[in-house]
Amino acid sequence: MASLTTLSPCKSSSFLSSSSSSLLARCSLGHKTVGYIESRSRTCASNNFKCDMVEPVNIGNGKPVIPILNERTLPKFLESARMETTVNRNGAKIKVFSGTANPALSQEIAWYMGLELGKIKIKRFADGEIYVQLQESVRGCDVYLVQPTCPPANENLMELLVTVDACRRASAKNITVVIPYFGYARADRKTQGRESIAAKLVANLITEAGANRVLSCDLHSGQSMGYFDIPVDHVYCQPVILDYLASKRICSDDLVVVSPDVGGVARARAFAKKLSDAPLAIVDKRRHGHNVAEVMNLIGDVKGKVAVMVDDMIDTAGTIAKGAELLHQEGAREVYACCTHAVFSPPAIERLSSGIFQEVIITNTLPVAEKNYFPQLTVLSVANLLGETIWRVHDDCSVSSIFQ
């Protein structure tokens, strides 16, 4: 079992922009485990209540150790006037429920918010049908359902739809679906004739099921927000990764941000600006089929530099692995891979653990199976970011100000 190391919050290094958020928790899950939550203060413009949080989250052996909430172990900030006013445990008007896709993340979000997860019964019949029953009243409540549509995507999506329907029929006031990873997001346009646009179809399904709002992390493309006829809050997980990179103390002169393909240039450019406007390089690839990529050439200079490859997701890791090989051929000293969504379809683990990466940095928007851990893997928690966003949505406060 890996030993637990607790670090005090580090100051931002020279290359990290001052605009990067400092309210985020960092939980590293991998061969070496590090976890802490920075001291932070949240004040909502619509009232004078304040919330202070200083309690750490302990992580062990690559698995989150979820703190048990009870009267004796409640963090200090849960006793504040704001939380007492907004959250009445006997008659709460905000409820957070978790699906079965990523219960560990849901528990971390609830802990950050000072809430207990709502009681819900989810089971599958012998023929595969999904049964959902809320085991507490949600009448007149603002309900938040946390369920990424990760593999198995179809099953988790259907579970989300059935849960939304259960909340609607239980007279919930507002239903917000929190989808850390939005499946089918890559099917956002027609690239050939007679193709479906599945992202729009899924958006219609969620809306028709009864959802009033969607909250999602790092959508594959921005236009996916337009597929919904209800409000969408797009949460950017960049600050979590930037905060972690700050602890690496990499000299800004040695840093170069690399986009693994032309389609990710805008994402990589925004990332580079946060790193003191670091130089940008682009890997040009030619795709011959789905989940198959071939690297052709490199645009930019990486010789003798630390290359940070940035993407929204890693599926089979073909694109990012071949890109890393090219970077080494071009003289890169070290290569880091950063992404929000770790889908990790085979043979991703073999490619990522082959030694071409100094470190693979991901977030926990999707659960990572224990068998998929490898020494270079680091998992950062987005629970605080999502919890803060949920509070701001509930309090009618600005969400975009988190990322400014």
C-alpha cells in the first residue's frame, strides 16, 4: 500500500498565471499518492454568508477515502451561518443524488458542499432494465443528479434518464443533471453522408426526460452546448491541472504546450496563455479510421524543452502516444500528458505506461479502475470545482467568475 503524504498548499510557480483559481482541491491518485484541499473562502454576492474550509481529504493506495459525515466530524465550515441558513438538514431545499457511474466523485462533491448524498435505490432487473426509486422526498427541492455517461455509456445514460424522470414525477422544483463526462460528445457533426449527430439526440433525450439545467465538464466541442434547449453550465477543469503543474516548478523558458491535433489548437492556446503565454506546438496527424491515428509532422520547436500535451480526453491513447513519440524524436526533454477525461479504452494503458511519458495527468470525471493504475498516472479531483459550481448555480451567483 502506498504511503500517504500530506503537503501544505504550494505557492504558484513563476509560469502559472495569477488568474488561475486557487479554490480547487488536488487529489493525486497513482503510484505515489498526495492529497489536500487548500484553505479557501467562498462569498456569494447575493448575501453576506461566508464559508471557510480547511479540512484535508486523505487519499490512500489510489483510492479516495471518503470522510464519513456525522456530528462529531463535521468540518468547521459546515457550522457557518451561511450553511445553517442555506442547508436545513431536516427540510433541505437542495438535494444531491448519485448514480452508479462514479459514486466516489459524488461523495466528494457532497462532502465539499456539506451535504449528505440523497437516498436512492437503483437496481437492474434480470433482463437488464433499470429501476430507480428516490427514498426521500424531493418535493419543491432543487435536485442535482451526478452521473457521467462513461462506459458503459448506453447503460449509464439510460440510468440518468430514468433518474431524471423519477425526480420529475416526485415533484422536484428544478432538476440539474451534473454530467462530468458527456458521452457521445464526439458525434457533434456530420463528417460524412448519412451519419447521425448523436450529441444532439442525447441532448434532446435529457431535455425531454425533464431536466431543467445541465452542468458538464470540458465538452469535446463548444457547439454541444447549443444542442440543448435548456441552460448549460460549461465547467472548465483547466485550473485543476494548472494548479498541479505549478507544483512541478518547471521553468517557463523550458516549457512548451503541445496540441496533439489541429482540432485542439484553441484548447492548447488557452492553456498556454495561463502558463505565462508559453510557446505552442502542434502535432499534425492524419486519421485513417475511428480510434486510429497516424502522426505526420510537428509544427513548432520542442528541442530541449519540457512538452505538455493537452487534450480533453484520452480514449485509446493512439493520438497522444504517437504524438509523444514524435516529440521525443524532435528532441523534447520530457513529455507530460494532460487531459480531463480518462476513458482509457484498450490498449490505452499499455501505450501510456510504456515509458514515453514523464507523467500522465488526468481528473476523476470518470472512475479509474484499480487495474488501470500505473506508476506515471496522477489523478486530480474536480470535486471542489463541481461543488462550488453547484452552490453558485443554487445561489444564483456567477459561475464564469470561477475561471477568471
